[in-house]
Amino acid sequence: MGAVALFVSTVAVAAPGDAPLPTALASGGARPVSLPESGAAAILPLDAAAGDYVAGAIDVSQGSVTLDLVAPDGHSIRRLGAEIAGSQDFHFVAGEGGERLRITAEEPARATLRLTRRLSPGEQVTPPAYLSARIAGLAAELSAGGTTDAFWAGIAEAGTPLIEPESEGKVVATFLQRGARRNVRLFGAPSGDHEALERLGASDVWFKSFVIPDTTRLSYQLAPDVPDLPGDARERRAAIVSTAEADPLNRHPFPADAPDAYNRDSLLELPKAPEQLGLTGEAAPAGSLETIRVQSALLGNERRVSIYRPHGFDPGDKANRLLVLFDREPYLGTVPTPSILDRLIAAGRLPPVVAVFVSSIDRETRGRELPDNPRFADFMALELMPLVRDRIGASVPPDRTILAGSSYGGLAAATVALRHPGVFGNVLSLSGSFWWHSKDEAEGEEHVADWIAGMPPVPVRFHLTAGLFETGHAGSPGILETTRHLRTVLRAKGYDVSFEDYAGGHDYVVWRGALVDGLMRLVQ
């Protein structure tokens, strides 16, 4: 960077050029100025080219001064400071060049001018800030004419995502994709959003880095070369889903038996992620699983319901618990709930648990029934539960009955139990959608929290969970914030409530562990 020349006259002048030229002041240096009387001025020409960014400071040790940026012909361009009696910074961008600084005494004054920085237009570019040291090193290699071959060889050997230490309790996780032509989107990002990966220069490396807790567990997909379609947000999301697939460089598919990469996620489990009980270990005696079709006169529809009975189930055992779980299909597949219960019951970690898995029929029906639908709540309490009692040959009291679900299912677990506490005495909500409000409620209202705040307490216990990555966006609270708020409201009303957060997102890979944690809390 070239020096900035300053020419200082301590003699008041009436026009440019009247004062002798002093020696140049280099950038980083300092020049004292003495102004013996009010109105005295010092002219400081600047050797700055058009477009240069100039920064400096003036330190006034006696009196006070005014600082102006002036043109070569003496007319004022910009007032940089008035009545300066201490220290003040200044910044400007040179116009046509030849500008000068004029210091004018408002009373006898002494000051020191410092010039701290000058950047030409070509230097006014912020270099990329990489969270990942490996990506920063690769960027430097590419700038020096290198290739990405060695980088990709190392990634192929270690697998993805790329994990690097960051600070106590934190790591940098970098998601990578090789060779996309136009774009890459990340489903399941720690931000809780569908993030766009960045391309490293013109290379074949697409990346996105996040600082995350070292206890993180999540699943994700990559969507390369997403079609850029016109339409609303739902249509654009469908375009992303059309290319989303498991990360080909990730070594941990989820679930492992998915039929293809498009129906499979990739798993990130850091070594300090909490243990998920019941997923592994020796096979235990298997319980039975019966699937029936249940017709509802209240709802006018029919759905599949599966009933799990533990091995050696005794209908008369007073220790029996009843778990009723929404979203039957994923909780029989993605989350292998029956085999989890088999292991934990056999190991004595859980009492005998009968589990009822309730189908949502389809997406549209789910969206209509689960968000606080009184008719659906009546179906659960008045039609389904008598049928379950008949099928299992036992009546489990409400204080040993647990209603559970995730997302809208977690919302429904709370609202159905609040409407029928004489049937469901325990709520296990996994990432419940407590941001939800009805169309009759104002934007931003939290239906369940407001409802509980305004009603007398009922005999229902709550266990709530949420992911640290389930935060709100665009000023709206997310699942994490609204679940924490609900916990506060429940405590204020005197409810028995527990809460657990996890370093993860809206994700079955989190819920399969959170389900067990909640069960163990509620069966106590």
C-alpha cells in the first residue's frame, strides 16, 4: 500500500498554494499542527487517488478545531467534525483526487493528525471468512494453482460431514457436495432452514459450515442442481425434494434399509451425542403386533391402528402402562418402537408397556385432525380407547396412560389430553408445534399456552422436548421458543412438567431417543 502524503502549513492561508509545502506524512505516521489564534487554518493536501478509502483521526490537546474536507480550489466538500476538543476519527472516499483536509481553530489550538489507512478500490474487498480451517487451506491452495484432488481423496477416506474442533463444547461441521453444476441445497441444516451451499471459487467443491454443539445428532439430505421453478414456496420446496438424496460420501445411512438414496437420509452423530437406549444390544423376546382397521362415526373415516403387546403380556398386571402414539407408520419403521420396547422391557428399564400406533391416514387429514380438533379428541377418548381396552383385555387408568407424538402429533398429545384428562393422564410431546394458532386467533398467539393460562389445572403430567436447531425465523418464534414458553406457563399453573432439549432438529433420529427418555420419565 502506498503512503498517503500530507502537506501541513501552520500558517493561516486565504487560498490554496499560499503556504510552503511541508514534507509528506506517510500512512501510519503523525503530524502536529499549531494554530496560534482563532480562525488560523492548516491546509493538508492528500496524495489520494479517486476512489481511495481514507481513514484517520485527529487528537486535539488544546482548544478546539473544525475539520473539513475541501477541494483543490478551496470550497468545502464535507464537514468531518466541528468543535473537536478531544479525539475524533474520520473516514471518507476520495472523489476526483486532490482533496485536502482543512483544520480551522475556533480558539488557539494544538492538534495531531494521524492517518491510519488508505485502501485503493482494488483493495476494498473483504476476503472470505471460512469457519473451516480445511476449506480455508484449500482456498489458498486453489489460489496458488492447486487442485481439489487431494482434498477429495481425504474426504472420501474420512467420510462426511467434515468435522473440526472449534472451542470447548463446539465443533465446526462442514457439509460438502462435489461437482454440482448450478446449486446445492441442504435439508436438515443445523440452522433449522434449507440452506444453500456455497461454491469454492470455480472448483468442484460446494460447502456450508456451521458451529454446532459437540453433542449434536441429526439427519440430512443434499439436493444438487435444484430446478429453478416459478411458483410459490410450496412449489419451490417440491422442486428441492425432487433432487434431495442421501450424501454419497456419508458412511451412516438412515434408515439403512431404505430402498434408494432418495428415500434415505445421512446421519451425523458426534461422539458426545447422548445415548439412545433400546436401539442396539442383544435381541429380546419379541412382543406381538396386531393391526386393525378402526372406523369412526365421529370423523366419518377409517384408519389403521396397530397394537403392540410386550412378550408375556399379562392383562391383569397393575404395572402395565399404555402408550398411545400418533403417526403410526414412521413409529413402526423409521423409529423401530416395538423392538426398542422389547429390549427395554426385557432389561427391566421399563415396566410392561402396551403401545397403540394411530395412523394419520394422509397429510391432509393429519393437518386437519391433529391441531386441536375437538371432534378428533372425542374420537380418541370415546371411540378408540374403548376399542383398545376390549382388544387388550385390560383397562389402564389415566395416570398410567401416556399420549405421545411429534410435531403436530406433539401438539395433539397436549390438546387431546387437556380435553380428556380422565382418559389420558400423561403427555409426551416431541418437538410439539406449539407455535400453532387457529384461524380465529391473532398472528403470533400460542394457542396451547394461552389456553392453559386461562383454564383451571387438570390432572395431566407433561414431558416436553425440543431441538436446539428448531428456532424461529423472520421474527416468528419456533418450536424451541414456544415449547420453553409452554413449560413456563405449565409450571406457573402448578402442573408436573419436565423438559429436555437436544442438539438436533425436527428429526426422527432425535425423536427415537427422546421418546424413550420421556417414557422413562413418565413411568416413574
